Amino acid sequence: MPEITLVEAVNLALARAMAEDPEVLVLGEDVGTEGGVFRATEGLQKRFGDERVIDTPLAEGAIAGISVGLAAQGFRPVAEIQFTGFIYPVIDQLANHAARLRTRTRGRLSCPLVVRSPYGGGIRAIEHHSESPEAMFAHIPGLRVVIPSSPARAYGLLLAAIRDPDPVVFFEPTRLYRAVRERVEDDGEALPLDRCFILREGSDITLISWGAMTRETLAAADRLAQEGIAAEVVDVATLKPLDSDTLLESVAKTGRVVIVHEAPLSVGVGAEIAARLAERGLVSLLAPIARVTGWDTVMPYPRLERHYLPSETRILDAARRVLAYQ
Amino acid sequence: MSVDTTEAPLAPPEAWRAPLSPTVARFEIRYSRFLDPKGKPVRPLPDFAHDRAELVALYRAMVLARTFDTKAVALQRTGRLGTYASALGQEAVAVGVASAMRPEDVLLPSFREHGAQLWRGVSLVELFLFWGGDERGNDFAKAREDFPVCVPVGTHAPHAVGVALALKLRREPRVAVCIFGDGATSKGDVAEALNMAGVWHLPAVFVVNNNQWAISLPRSRQSAAETLAQKAIAAGFDGEQVDGNDVIAVREAAARALAKARAGGGPHLIEALTYRLSDHTTADDAGRYRSSAEVSAHWSEDPIARLRHYLVDNGMWSKADEERLLADSADSVEAAARHYLATPPPPPEAMFDFTYAALPKDLAEQRRAALDIVEQ
């Protein structure tokens, strides 16, 4: 069982899904001959042919739109949007069509498609290549928004997303693509959607995060542990629909919460989580909820990137304030 | 912006052209019509039009579509139907296209193609339910693979490409047929869709239901292109114009395009020139942007009267036939309207139950909350 990177885990899951289900197609810009600009689809066209791994013309909206048509016809398209900065035309197709085709036809037609896109900052990329727009998607009824935080979760969650009968947006943290290696068994076992993952158990404070930010969050938990503070780290993983129960159970145990995300503060998914915890977990809370997020600024160019992304220091500062609150 | 595209010169002066350069591409757009507005043939009719039964079927379908249309507007005006997009005067486009399709083909309509939907087997009750604000109207008992009406203009054109790609990948001799309006041709979705259909040589037929008006914007201000059919040329396949008020011309062109697509000949675009005799929708007042004289003048092109003239002139249609058809159509539409009006709204939980294939726990809680409110 080899140790592989997150992007290799994505590739492994795609190959697995294609091998087990002939209706699974991969399409997008440069996904075939090129194997994807991040090599997520490397080797797939050679193995499965150009009718199953389809290089499309350069048109993000239509990539999503043709995926709707393919899905309504019973295929399971997995569309790659090359960078998240180019994904906004896709929102039209997801919000107006993919996410509502089932309900508006009362189940006659449906859209089992996946839109994958590299996501988030921290790789010193040119502008439009580092954004975290997950909240825009999480606001769309009928959609699932899934973000893995490790190679194993990328493998298991992508398999689940492809097998899911409804549309899923799958954001792959670019910063984690090659940052870590992990043993991933290619056993075809999916991980559950709509569920948070407890990355570390603890009873003193709950640190809630997803995607690449789980790394800084886990590092902050390590530091707290050195100080004798047991932090519980929760990877939300599926941002929509939200697994409130796991979050509430953790807060019932710790009473203190820090939410960490890369995306801007205002109207971020952290706000939704904080609201849920306040609505249903207020009696458990021993301190105000803190959020450590990107700022409400345009994602800066790489030279200022480290001042934008939540750091371990910022997470620790927030955790200490929450812990100190009497 | 007061730039009037109609005032622009037809061709740039020679001085603006690249000097001494070879021409690397040429194209032409053909226009076809079989019956003039008075129903007189202007050229020999296609084979199907020699069969009375075929022509009568087209005529009946157009009359039924208009009868539905009239009733829908009446119901809206009396508060018993939602905002409604009338297809008055455009029946030949919808019926002509649908009549050339096979049942196993897939229709992706815009919102002014009731005539096509009815031909495909969508029921009058389903149409009333949809326009009356009930999703069950899209759960067609027949034409199960056809898409529902697309309200966001032109965004269904890429769906047709996806459907056509699916059909091609499965080696099925079926065709995706997508109908959209003149306004839609200005959208990126349509340009992207045509481009992909061309690149992949897909079994897709695109029909521009060009009714000359996109709400208040006339065709002349929608595009500086001489025809909308030529948008296909840029995507690498043929486009043509037909008289969209001549159902024989629409059907003939659609049949050719479908046969070509089915045989692996790739996509085709038909620009059907028609005219919107109604307001954009029941929420619109076209008097704000076009004269009643213009509208009145276009009544002389009425596609239903045109085919009736031909049928009567050739002894294929009697006064009694006409009276019986009008009565039958009215009966069908009235019965469907009664059925629709007597249909109770869906239960409130329905809005939750089809959002996902299986109700997520998070949404289940909201569903319970909604039902609690109903019970109170």
C-alpha cells in the first residue's frame, strides 16, 4: 500500500470510478492528452480512451452545461474546472439547472454530476488561481459541496461524490495537492458524505475547519497539546448539507469553539456554522465563538498571500482568547 | 445607447480590407418557403405535403396549440394561471420542428414551444400545471427524456450538446433538438454550445425561433449579423433560414436536418423567421415599444390561416371540418383546464422531497419545521 499525494489520490479515485462504472466520464480543459494542469487526470485518457476522458473546448459554462445534458441522459460526468477563479460561469448552470432538475421535474430527470476544481491559496499562483468561493456554492439548494483535507479523504470522498445521485462540487485544496503523502488503499471504499470527520479528539476546545486549513488547525492543536490543552479538531468535509449533529456534539463536550476557513469572513460557511451552534448549542457554550478566516479583501497577489491566509499563530491567538473567556 | 445598428454600412469600404489577400472562407445562407402568406405554393411541395393526413395533422396541432394559448391567457387574466408566455403566431415553428422528430429524439425547448411539447406527447393538463405554478407539470407521462421549458434564456443550449454527446457515445441514431429565441443567440451559452456541437460533430439540431422581438429589443438591435443562421457557420456547420410561418417549410428543413444528424452528418441550425403577435408574456405591454400597426401587418402572415388557405384551395378542408376541429380543440382544452383547476396543490413536503434523491438529515429537520407550521 503506497503512500500517495492528494492529487494522486484524486487520480486513483477517478480511475477506480471509471473502471467500475462505464457511465463515468471525465471532461474538461486539458484533462486528456495533457492529463490536467495539475496531473489529476494523468493517464486516464490512455487507459479509458478519448470517449471517456474528453478534452473540451475552452468554455467553463458549457462544460457544466453539457455535463447537465450528459447526466440527464444517465452518464456520470466528472467535469474539471481548471482553476476556481474560472468557475463563476458554472454557477449559472449549477444553480439554474443541475441543482434543481430533480425537483422541477419531480424526479423524472436528475443530475448525478461532479464538478471538481483546484481550490484555495498558498501556492504563489497568479491572480484568479487562489480563491475560496465555497460559500457561493453552499448557498445553492440541491447541491453538495465537498472539500477533502487529506489523500485518504480525497479518495474516499471523491468516490462518494461520483456515486452520489445528485450534483456535487468537489473543491481540491491546491496547497495540499503534493504537500503530504499518506497510505491510501485502492479498495473502492467511499467515505460518507454529509458527515464531519473528527481529526483529533479533545475536550477543552473545538477547532472547526476544512480543506487546506486543517493543517494549520492541527498544528495549532499540537501546540495547545504541549500546553496541556486538549483540542478537538473537526474537518467539516461536506459543507452542504451540513452535519450539525457532529458539530453540536463536540461543542457539548468542549463549550468553546474556533472556526477556521480560508474564505473571506462575511457570509462565509463559518457564519452558518456559528449560527447553528448558537441556535442549538448556546447552553453548551462557555465563550463566544471565534472565527479565524481570510479577510474581506480581494485575494492578494502572492507577495501578500501569507498575510491573508489564517496562520497557526492567528488560530492559536483566537483559541487562547476563547479558552481564557470566563 | 443610441447606436442604431440598422444605419451601419452593409460592407466596409474596400479601403478597410486587407490588400491583395486571398479569400480563405466563403459562406452562404439559404432561405426556404413553400407556401406564400395566402397559402399559394411558390415551389413544388415536399413529399409529405402531398398526403392530406400529414397536412391535417399539422393543422390540427397548430390549432390545438393556439386554443391552449388563448385559454392560458384567459386563465391568467382571471387570476387562475401564472405569468404566461404566449406563442401566438409562432405555432408553425414548434409544430413544424416537432413533427419532423422521432419519438426517441430529445426535445430541449425554450418557453414558447407549447406546440412542440403537445406534439411530443406532453399533455394539456401538464402544460396548464406548469404554467399554473406546479412542478408536476414537468413530470411528463410521455416524452420522458424531453427537457422541461428553459426559462433562463439560452442556458439549455449546452444541455442539448450534452444530450447529443450522450447519444453519440452510445451510438444511438437519435437527435437532440434545441429551440431558442433570437435573443438567446446573443448569449455565450449558445455560442459555446454551437461551437462544441461543431467540434464534436454531434447529432444536434438547433432552431432559432426568431420572432423578431426579445421582449422590447428588436432583431435589428440584437445582432449586426445579416442572419442568425450564420452563427452556425462560425461553429463549423450549416445554418439556413426558413419561413417560420410556413409549417411545411419548417418541417421540411427540420426533417432534412434531423436526417443529416441521424446519419452522422453532424449538427445543423435552422433560423425560423416568425413574428410574436402577442406581448412577451402576460406581464408585458408591447405597446410600450412597438406599434399596433406593425403587429396588425404581421397578422397577414398567420401560419394557421396560411395552411388553411392551402387546404381549402385544394379541396382538403371543408367548413364542417373546420367547425368540428375548433369544437374538438375547445373541448380538449376546456377539459384539461377543468382538470388543472380541480387539481389540489402538491403537499408542502414535496418541495423537500425532490431536492435530493434522499432527504439529508439537515433538510429533514427543515421539512419537519415546515410541516409543523402547516399543522398549526
